[in-house]
Amino acid sequence: MKKCFFFTCLYLFMYQQLLAQEPVAPRKDQILEKHGHQRTDPYYWMRERDSQPVLDYLSAENNYAKTYFKALDPLVNELLTEFEQRIDPNETSAPFILNGYQYQVRNLDGQDYQQIFRYEADGKAVLFFDENERAKGKSFYELAGWAPAPNNQLLAVSEDFKGRRQYEVRFRVNGKYLKDILTQTSGSMVWANDNKTLYYSKKDPETLREYLIYRHVIGTPQSADELIYEEKDDKFSVSIGKTLTNKYIQIYSYSSTTSEVQMIDADNPKAQAQVFLARKAGHIYELEHHENGFYILTNDNALNNRIVFSRLFPSDLQSCKEIVPHQSKVLLEGLSVYKEYLLIEERTNGLLKLKLKGVEDGTESYIAVDGETYYLGLAMNDDYAAAKLYYVYNSMTTPSRVYTYDLKSGQQEIFFEKKLRDTNFDPAHYVSERVWATANDGTQIPVNIMYKKGTDLSKAPLLLYGYGSYGYTLPDIFSPTRLSLVNRGFVFATAHIRGCKYLGEEWYQNGKFDKKINTFTDFINAAEFLGHMGYCDPARIYANGGSAGGLLMGAIANMAPYLFKGIVSEVPFVDVVTTMLDQTIPLTTGEYEEWGNPQDPHYYYYLLKYSPYDNIHAMDYPAMYVTSGYHDSQVQYWEPAKYVAKLRTMRTNQAALVFECNMDAGHGGGSGRSIERLERAKIYAFILGLEQGITH
């Protein structure tokens, strides 16, 4: 008995020592008051970027994460090896045409970044731009965009060397860079037709809102650039583009609920911008130019959009001719205009279709696609007078393919097909299907699942992925890294919950503002359905989401912690109320039309109901792996840092709680494919480790 007692005491001592390794953040209670309501935030001090206490805490958390993953290192390395064996280290993109030249993006074995090749007149591929050279010696690098001038002599590139999404634009001619450098840009840029004038947008250095459009002339300093447009409504941002006809440069002002387009004659860089159709609260529109006039995709009297036509800039929509009427069950998601055809992206019952409509005769036809779990979208189509269209297809079980579609004959051909390095991979060995879960209010929630044939679903672990905000619909695409989970007997599922537009605009509207909780309960109901209906082992359900999907992860952890064995939350938006009350934080004011403005008591108390940080309770939580980027411009690092610190003091069990802050990364994680794969391998290793009983 004494020996057993000794070992019991030794075990308890070792266990306490192990638990003591978890970082403990100092508490400095800050009282936050609004609308006569007080909240106490013990970790408000973590906002002090670059202060020693913050750096010390993040370092402690990163060291703890390193210690935790040490036991998982063999599994991480095993997964990385699988990724390498499955993915061609020299994989390439489909060739594409831009400004009359054919380009191709290539990866090179042993290199983290991509190379862009251009095919010359003799058919020879010549190295055009090497990201590896630009990234040399840098801990982070992102090529946000590149744009050759219309005559292909000058090249403009926008780059980020920090991860904060504040881009520098540089210009190259004959392989050498000019002295011109444009700083604090958004990364978007458009050439005028004179080959020396570039339009670009700038951000507010504090809030990072894109709100200024400038005109730069090559050879002049940025200080001499002319301000073309300033968006003064802080709920709006701006972007720029160019019509496929190359006739107009477009300035888009947009919020979540309203938009406005201004046009500039691309042949006359000194021309003033003209408003195409004045903004009206609640009206969202976009337009495409045709030599005969303008086609407008609008939500005017059309929840799911309609298409109208005007020969000139219209005074109002009533003067326009309706081309495609509104349909209650069909979301018109996108519009492209070519010389002889309109290409309309339609979403019906969640599935995207490409519809062609003749400009002259109005005849309609569809590009046919089978199945219920696929992704369909346009590839690069740069030619207004094109005889062929390029489109992309892939599914949860099929790698990406680019097809050509002959606009006259309707003939389709595979133009490019992405192959896996693993020659044993066969799509026929996998199953994907769509099921419909029932929400608490009776609504049917579409869920797409994938698994390997022969898997005993009733005993299988499940990874459920979700997002559900901003109307963004998760694409049901193929992932070569995901096979490492599925081949180990996992079921992978994507829940198309309210807050996206999978089932149309109404599906989005029913998952925002004061209906936001539908997003969270839909995800919970989807998980319950999959467990109850035998699509997985209900005791082995894992959840994953990032950014606003991280908000989802935080909400479900508070609302249904018993349902999930583990949760992976990437760059999560979890301190909703405090962030939405602080207009100095990047992008806050523009978010009011998604979440509601907490300056209004109604939204303050509604946000307070689900804000993950504010709703952490003293209860058992599932195992969690939370990630962040120190330079994140979308979700500030302190949100997940505070969240984890509070969880450590409140949770009543000792499930794994691991937080990792990449000190060289932004919202999209680290840069370079080796870092990207490592991050994915660690997520899978965390989940697989829990399956193997590794919890500390």
C-alpha cells in the first residue's frame, strides 16, 4: 500500500509539474463600460504591441507549443513526407493568356516560392519573374499582384515583406527596377492605355481601410501622385479594375450592403472619374462594358440579383432594359461580358452553373457538370473577342482541371489537368456526397462529405469545417494534403451554414446581424446530425475554422463543448464586442454592416450573447489548437492570445490547449509552401495525436 501511495504521489507531482508548464498570463483587470453595462477584461494589456510583457507572454506560449508538439514531431514529419510524395515538387499552373502573351506559374523542387514563365513568339518559355529571388533573406514574402503595361514593356509588382498586407509597388523594365516605389498600397493596380500611368489604391495606415485612389506617372516621385478619389464614408472601401474591353478603368466603392462605380476613360489618363450610377442605401451593383453599352448585375428589386442593359450611363435603373429577370431560387453570382456572349454564374440549390447567353439572339446554353460536391469557376479569360472560354472544375475527390469551351460549337476539351506525384492515387477509391442536416428550426443544412471507400463510417472520426460569414461560400475543392486524414479513416465534411450564399442571398441574410446565432447552431446541428445518422463516431468529432470561421469555433466551444473532441481555430476573431467598439482597429467600421454596430444597445447586447471571449465559462472544454500571426491585419494577435489566456484560467478540465503565434506572419499564415505545408501538418498531427491519446 505504501508503494502504491508513493507512486500515486509521484504521479500527481509529475502531473502538476507538467501542468505548470502552461503559461500563466498576468491579470490586469480593465473595466470596460458601455450602455451602463460593465465588463472586466483581465488581459486588455495584451494590446500593447511590441511591449516586453506581450513579447514575453507570446514567447512563453510558443515555447509551450513547441514542447507540446515535440511528442508529435514524428507524426508531423510523417505527414510532411506524405505531402511531398503526393504533390509534385515541380507542379505547374495551367498556361494562361494575358496581354497577348502566354504565361505559366511553376514551382521548383527545393524552392519555397513560385516562378512565372512567359512564352515568347518562338514558343520558348523564358523565366519572367522569380519570387524566390525577391524573397531571399526575408522571413516573409508575398507577391500580391503583377501587371504588365498594355505594351508589355513595363511590369508593375505589388509585394509584402512583412505579412501586414501593406504592399509596396515597384516597376521593372528590361529586367531592372526603376526608382519609382509606391508604399502603403492595397496591392491592387491598373494601367491606363498610355503605358506610363498607373492607378492604385492606398490604405489608412492605422485602420488599413482602402479608401484612396491615386494616379502615378512613371518617373515621378510618389509625393507628386494625384489623388483621384477619396472615399469619406468609413463604412466603405474602394478597389479598382478595368473592363475587358480595355475602354474604362473602374473605381468600386463598396460596403456589405451598398456599392457605387465610377468610370475613367482608359485612353485619357487625365480624365475625371464619372459616377456610373449614384449609390443608394441597400443597392449593390457591378457592371461590365460591351461595345454596345453596359450590362449591370444589380440587386434592385431582386434579392438574388437580375441583369439589365443600358447603352449609356443611366440616370436610374428604370431606364434600363431587363436582360435576365430575378428568380427566387437562382442566385446570379457573377457576370462576364464578351463580344458575342454573356457568361452568367448561377447558383441553384447550392450548385454553381455557367450559363451562356447570346448578345444578339439571346439564346441560352449551359456548360454541363455532374455531381453535387464540385467546384466550378472561370479561369483566366483575357480576350474580349474570345472564341473559346477557359473554366476550372474540381471536386472533393478529383484534382483540378482546366477545360476549354468552344463558344460556337459548344465542344469541351480538357486543356490542363493537375496530376499528383502519387501514381497510385485514384479518385474512384473515394466517395463524396451531399447530405442535409436538420437545424433546430427545421431548416435543411447542406453538408458535403468525403471519405475513402471501405471506411466504416459509424466508427470513423470526423473533421467538420465551417466559415459562415460575409456571404462567402466555401468551395468544395480537392485537397492533396487532406488525403492524409481521409486515408487514415477520417471523414471530412464542409457545412454550408447560414451566413454564406450557398443557398442564395436569403441564406446569407439569415446568418448575419441579429440572426448570426443561426450560423453557430447550424454548425452544431450539422455535427449532431452526422453523428446521429451514422456518418461518423459521435464521440470523435473535430471542428476547424479560421478568421470568421475562428469566431464560429469559439462560439461552438462555448455553446456545445461536449460535442467536439478537439477544435482547431486559426487566426480566430474571438473578442467581438471589444474589437467592434474600437474604431482604431483595422477594418472595424466596415464590419458594422456584417455584425451590427455595438454603439447601438441592441447590437451591443446581441454581440455580447455570442462573443467567444466574453462567454468563456467555468466548464470542461474540448482540446484546442489556436493559431495567430503577430502581423495579422485582419484579426489582431491579441484576440486569440487573450482568448487562450482566459481559457487557461476558466476551464475545469485539463484537455490540451495549445496556442502558437507566428511572429513573422500575417492573416494568411506563414509564406512559402514549406511553411504552409508545415502549418497544415501540425493541424492534422494535433488531431491525430488526440486520436492516439496524446493530450499533453
